[in-house]
Amino acid sequence: MSAPSEPRAGRPEELVVALTKAGRTKIRYPAELVRDDGVRVTVRAPWAAPGVRDFGFVRFEPGDVFTEHYWRDRWFAVKEVRTGDGGLKGWYCDITRPAVLADGVLAVEDLDLWVSADGSCVLRLDEDEFEASGLAGQDPAAAGAAASALDELERLARSEGLAPLLA
């Protein structure tokens, strides 16, 4: 575990977020460290994939800014998604093993949850991929922790919302 840190004034600390799925790197992208208190790492990054990704319930597109919160002791990450002009689109939540930050790389694995900005739309995503991964048979404890984390995030999203979690 790296020591708590704040970016140096005038010069943001850069790192790389490496998202893996089923043991393979899904995407790597540069991000700016916002805060690391030893438990939660917060980074900011522009939309990293090429072009627009339209999920039907939200569009991620060039200019969007993601403020991403990763925990070293929780099985989820919460990504606040805003338009380039600051409008809140919502929160994209990854169910992950606890994050590891080492040598400038923030490593995370992913099951997803989408929460719209107004909280009216809460969707569980990738459940079929999670089931197909075989994690429940290979590592029942990890599968149970991931399922519990997804339940916890959905409960929070449907009750008080995710903003208090990120404050």
C-alpha cells in the first residue's frame, strides 16, 4: 500500500489506471491523482476510449471527465461522470477487487452498476459476464464479496445516493 499523498501544488501527479477483466487488460489510460488518503485513491481522467460509446441509458464521449474513486478495502469503485462543461451525467460503478496502487499504476478489476444523475435509473450491468467468468466456482469468497459489494452500492444508490459516499 502506498502512503497517503496529495498532489504537489502546481504539478499534478500522473499515474496510469489499468482495468483488467478475466485476467486480461481491458484498458489502460493516464489519470491525474486528486487524492490518496491511504484507503481511498481519487483520480481524474478524460474519457479514454476512442469516439462515443452509447449504452442506451448514457453516452460517454470525448470531453467527458471521470472523477474515479477507488478503495483499498472495498470491493467497488465509483466513477462520477461529467460533461466537459461540468454537467453531471451520473455514476458508473465497478465491482472490483480492492484497488492496488504501485509504481504509478492503479490496478483494478471489474461487474458494473450505472446510477443516473437524478437517481431515477439504477442498472446492474455485466451480470452475464460475471456468471460466465466462473468466479463463483473458482473463488467463492471473492464471488461473494463482489455480490455483496454490488448489493451495497445498489442499496446506497436507491436510498441516499452515491454523493455522500464520495464526500
